[in-house]
Amino acid sequence: MTSSTSPIDISNMLEKHNSDAYLMVGNSDNADIYYATRFSASDRFAYFHTKNGAETLLISDMEKGRAEIESRISDIRTLQGCDYRSKVHERKDPALAYCDCIAEILQKDGARHIAVPRDFPYHIAQTLKEEGFTIVAVKSPFALLRARKDESEIKMVRKVQDACNTAMKAAVEMIHRSEEVEGVLNYRGFALTSEMIRKEIDMTLLEHGCESDSTIVAAGKGSANPHWEGSGSLKANEPVVIDIFPRSKRERYFADMTRTVLKGEPSEKLIDMYDAVLEAQKAAIEMVKPGVKCSEIHNRVCDIFKEKGYDTIRDGSNVGFIHSTGHGVGLEIHELPFVGDSEVELEEGNIITIEPGLYYPDAGGIRLEDLILVTSNGHENLTEMEKKFVY
């Protein structure tokens, strides 16, 4: 695990690909770039990591002061320091001048064979090749590092999950306080809609320094589509799947939680589905500890559903349990490790979701999702929200 001030070691990757340096270009929306630099900027900047462990940041002149305060990188260089304006004048093209600044830094570091991420900008790669550099696209060397959170990262995720818990309580409370009027849920005299609940969730998260995009409040039979955001009025006696995955506006770490609730009287099928999902989730969470293979947890969930007569993705079904059991959560909402058909073993510091679900178009969907920290000898559930189906 790597703290925000510790050196990052990617020497094995550079050696494997016979590379002198690793180069990334982008902004802080790129999780790897933010992880490596701990610097947030909307404009693009470049990160260099040489085989001797030296790290360099190339940014605009306006960002230099802030980068010196916020970034974990001590070697900070600016475009003007690379004589960018003269290069623009000479090249008649700012994009080519930017590439020349990158090339100049690489040349000064004696780097000719450059490893880059697979989503590296094509134009920059081609220009560097024309200037004599060898470019090889490689798998992210940071993905595995990011999968194991240190104490500071765990603290950030806890904070966001606390906000998520508060937002979920606010959302469920709206459903709990609603009244049935001719089959439709009414809240404070108005038909209760997915949009109203989503607004309440957004406002609550903002009050806690978080933001969320594409929050799911999916009701009725449409909830059988796992990623349908939901829209329109909510009806009594139908399931409402609420999936909130907020991110801290400051620290940029995500959290994740899903609850399924119903106002009124559920059908026997919905009750059976909910009980099966709850049992599968409980069994999966109990298995979480270092050394356990992700596939073992996923297969246990599939086994439970199959024993209860439900279809699963393992058998190729497109109804029933149709997705993986979970995924890592951190600087991205979906990151390593993926808790599905994978032989990857859980490690201390992993933060994963456990989110089994059942989806049938004639009934709707049921999903429960908790956020779980893998500890040295087991796990800790970071999700406090109760699991209650009927209100």
C-alpha cells in the first residue's frame, strides 16, 4: 500500500518492458494520474516516472504554486520553463510544441524507451515516435497498487460511505413517510417520483462534501434493468432499488451502497426474491478475508440462488442473477479487485462491494449492496444502513 507521500515503485513493470520511463498525460479525472500525483487540475498535465525512481510533473505556469503545495511530486516543471512559447512560435502548432516539451524532459533524463498507458493520447505518441522515441503501451502499473488502500485512503472512503448512509436514510424516509393514493405514493401532497428522491439524495450528499452522478432510483418492473436510473412516479406494492455511489468532491474517493425497499404489500415472489438476495449477501460477506479467491465468493452466491431455484449468470441466463458479485471501490467506482469469475485472491486493504441481485421483468429487481473492507484477519462492513424491505 502506498500513502500520499511514499515513493511509488513501478520498477518491475519498467524492467519487464525494457523501458526507461513511464509517461502519462491527462488531467485529474484520470484515476491513475491523480493517484500518482495527488494533484487535481482540469487542464492536462504530464507525469514522468523514470527507471531510477525519479518522478516529474509538467504543468502550466499558473498551476505551479498550487502544485508545490498539494502534489506529492517534488520535481515540478512548467511549460514556460521548457520554453514552450518559443516552441509554439517555431512549430506554429501548440500541440506539437507541447510534445516537444515532453521530449525535452525525457531527453534530459536519458529516457528513449517509453512505456505509456493503453489509453495514451495517439497524437503525442506518434509525435514522440517521430522524434526518435520508442513507445510501448502497457497495462496500468497503478491498478494493483490502487486496489490495496492504506489507512489514509480507508479513512477517506469511510467518510464518503458515512455521507452515503445519511443520503440513503433520507431517501428511504421519503418512501416510509409517503401515503398511497389510488396506487401511487404521495409525499407531502405530491406524487413521489424517482426525480424527487434523487434530488434529496443529491442535496444531502452536497451538504457532506460529496457528489453523485447517475444515482439509481428505479421502481417497479423497470428495476429488473440493473442500471436503469429510474423515472416517474413510484407506485405502492412495487420494489424500489436505490443505488448511491457518491464521490468526495475534495479527496475524490468513491463509496457505494444499494438498498431495495417497498411501500405497501409485496407479492410472495418479491418476498422470496428479497430473502434469497439477503441470504446470498450474508453468506458472501462472511467469506471475505485475505487469501479467499473472488471466484469462491461469486460461486457461493450462484450456488445459493441455484439451490433456491433462481437463474444465474454462471449458467448463461439473462434473468435472475445476471452480474458479478462485487467490485473494488476507490478512485474509481469500479476498480480492482472484481468479485466475479476470477482467481484473484483478496488482500488486506481491498475495499469491495458485495451486491447480489435478482432481476425478473415480470416482477422487478432486488439488490442489496454493502461496502466491505478486507482486514488482516477478516473483514469490516463499512455500511451501517439497515436492511429492511417493507415500509
